[in-house]
Amino acid sequence: MRASSEAESAALRQQVRSAVIWRSGTQIFGQLLTWASTFIVIRLLGPSAYGLFAMTQVVLVLLNMLNGYGLASALIQRNDAGRHAQRQLFGMLILLNFGLGAVQFLAAPAAAAYYRQPMVADLLRVQALLYIATPFIALPQALLSRAMDFRKQALVNFVSALAGAIAALAGALAGLGVWTLVAAPIALFATRAIGMTIAARSLLWPSFDFRGAGDIARYGGVMATGQLFWFAQSQADVFIAGRLFDPHTLGIYTTSLFLTQIFVSKFVPPLNEVAFSAYARLRDDKAAVAAAFTKSARLIMVVAMPFYLGMAATADPLVAVALGPKWLEAAPVVHWLALAMPMMTLQVLYAPASDACGRPGISAQNSATGALCLPIAFLIGVHWGLMGLVAAWFAAYPVYLAVSTWRTLPVIGVKPGALVEAIAPPVLAAVAMALLVTGLDTLLPPLPALPHLALLVGAGGVIYGGLLFLFARPVLIESINLIRNRHG
């Protein structure tokens, strides 16, 4: 029995490793491609277009919280996920998303009136087309995730990212302006919907007879509630600032946020998808879940901490190189937002662990806490302008993270001391690295932005790696072993 259990555990580790490599590896390659086009488009369009686009994203993010991905997550956990359950889920997704598209189309004038920007209405009406693709993405993604087949997902995501990148570049070069930012996601979603459906062979006739699917609806409802709270905290800043700031200032803020959130928004979610599936399989063994969570948090922080603190230390040349001369005023915003992002990264690791343990209500409660703390801070901070909005992150996020940690760790069986011990090496090494790089920067003569950035990044990489090698060698070895499949 013990040998069988160890064999199953080893097989799961191999599956998780393979999933991580495929899911994050192709994600990295796809994101590099997407970012190459994104940063070219940023240089061509400038802050005002991005500010206008950000106003529409508040509406899209709100409605996308209700688009049924929580229902799809329920299918991953369900013991019975046969053809009938799949048809029921597909029917739910179609009803939800076609309804959401209609709501967005009809609500577009009201959103434009709130922001005092008439063009917002036209943008929102066209963006309503995105909801047609969602059922054809969510269902096959759930089926592939249930089978832990992340290779096919990764390949489809790469192809769809390529389609979006091509559309973005073509639109920007053709002079479409802000419409470039509308056309690219439509191309991406359409390609992903076709690719996912083919990969999972999930094209089936929907069922609108939902008898026996109450558990899917309930689970999805709880997940959606948590996502609504997530909307309140993640979009409150843009919603509040969008009415008070002009499109240029809002564009500076949202693009700075995009730059600083690249890691937490682009790399952590695919890793969380893998983690959710793994935690769900281990849910009856709390010690195994706890060990998996602390290891996951440590490995993610090994990469996240030097990324964020290095970004803060190199903000001036980084903005000049990545965004171009139209965006130089974003440097102080990038500097301070980067320092807040480690808190956000740790926060988003909690939800998949508690959800997979059968306690989605925990992540909903955590999101409710954030939905209370962050909007209040933004409402106060926005009256001091752009930097006041940035300061609100430091007023609210420590409280939010502390409450979430207190609520989540007992559920997944992790002691606070164990979590601190797990993430302390990369945190301390990154702080020391950032201080040394900042000191080095003050000693350098004036340099062009690109060699300036390259010198600081190179020095930071050597310092961080050296500190881990000298003072936290097991952490460094563990990270290398994960990639090389030794004891992984």
C-alpha cells in the first residue's frame, strides 16, 4: 500500500512538473512575443489611448467576473464529469455570456456618460463580441485541466497570442489608434476559442435542462461572488480615477500598473491553474497540501522578488527603454508600484489552495476584505493626484494581506512561521540586491538608457544569485532541481 501511494505521489509530481513546464514555458515564450508587440504599440499610441481603453476595461472586467469560469472550475473537481454534465455546463455558459454581451451593449452609453468620454460607448459595443467566444474557451479549458493536459492548452495559448500580437501591430501601424486595443483581443479570443475546442474535442450540443447540475451552479456562484469582490479591489482605482483624471494621466497610471504587474498577472495565474489541479488531488492530505503550498510560494518568490525590487531600483532607465520618451513621467509611479507588488503576489497564491481544499468561501471572504480596504484607500488617495493613488496601495494592502493570511493558512494547514521561513531567503536576498543596485546607480556617470539598464540588471542578477548561493544554497538548488527534474 505504501509503495503504491509513493508511486502515485511520484506520478503526480511528474505530472505537475510537466504541466508547469508546458504551461509556464510556452506562456513565457508567448508572452515575450505578445510583449514585443505590446511595447511597440505602447510607443506608437501614447498615454491617452491607454487611458481611454482602461475606462472600458472596468466594464469588461466586471461582466467577465460573471462569465462562468467558476462553473468550469466546478467541473474540474466534480466526480461525475460525463457528457451530460459537459452539455449542461456548455448550456449555462452560452446563456450567461450571450446575456452579458447584451447587457454590455445596452449599458455602453451610461458608462460613457460616467467617464464623460463619448467614445467609450462605441468601444464597449464592439467589445461585446468577446462574449461569443467565452463558452468555447471555458468548457474545453476545464476538460483539459481536469485531465492535467496543459500541453495542448499551452500550444493553443501560444497560437492565440500570436494572432493577437499580429492584430495589434497591424492596427497600430495602420493608424487605428485606440481601436487597435479593441481589435487585438477579439482576434486573440476568436483564435483561442477555435483552438481550444479542437484540442479538447469539446464541440457538443448544449443542454438547457439543468436538473442535477445544482452543485455546479452553487460552486460557480460562490466562485463568482469571490470574483466580484476581486473586481471591486482590482478595478476600483481605475473606476474612481477615471472620472477625476484625464485620459493621459489615467493612461500613465494604468500602463505603470501593467508594467509592474506583468509577473503576477501573466506568470502566476497559469502556475495557479496547475497548483489548483494538484491541490485538488491532495485535498484529503492536509500535510501534503501544506508542504506543496510552502514550496510553491518559495519557488515563486525566488523569481518574483528580484523582478519587483529590481524594477523599483531601475525604474528610470527601464521606463525609457521599455515605454519610450512619451512615458518618462511614469518612472516614479513604476518605482513605487513595484514595491507593492510582492504583497499582491503572495495574496493571489492563497485562492487556489483554499478553493481546491473545498473551501471557496475563504477566497470569497478574503476578496471581500480587499473590496473594502482598497476602494476606501483609493477614494482618499485620489484627491492627492496620481501619487496619492499610488500611496493608497501601501495604506491598504498590508492590512488586506494580513487578514487573508490569518484566515487562509489554518484551512490549508500551514503555520505562519513555516510560510515566513519558506519565503524569507528570496525576500532578504532581493532587498539586499535592490539596495546595492541603487547604491551602484548613484556612482555611475550619465549613460544612455539601454546600457544604463543593462549594467544595473546585470549587476543585480549577479548580486542576487551570489547572495542565494552564499546564504540560501538549498533554495537555489531546489529551484534548479525543479527544472532539471531532480527530487522535484
